[in-house]
Amino acid sequence: MRILGMDTPELLFIGLIVVLLFGANKLPELGKSVATTIKEFKKAMKETPADDKKPTDEKK
């Protein structure tokens, strides 16, 4: 299995490091926080303020 160019052993190693750093009890909370952050980021990327929109047909 390859994800982001990494094979299974690399992914398992990264997972082990995450568990050691944050602890097994904090992982669900951490996952929820990451998901919320990604959702908010995507929402902000879709919203563009009116100031950013420039008319393409300007008359001088």
C-alpha cells in the first residue's frame, strides 16, 4: 500500500511516533481537531471577498 509516496512500514513508523507523542487517549480528539481545521480551511478557500474580484472589462 502506498500513500503519499510512503510504503506500509513508513506509515506504521509514523503512526507509532504519533501514538508515543500524543498518547492513545488523545488520538480521537486530535483527529477531530485536524478534521475541523481542514473543513474550515476548505470553507475559507471557497469564500472570496468582493474586494478580490476584479472586473475584467474596465473602461478608462
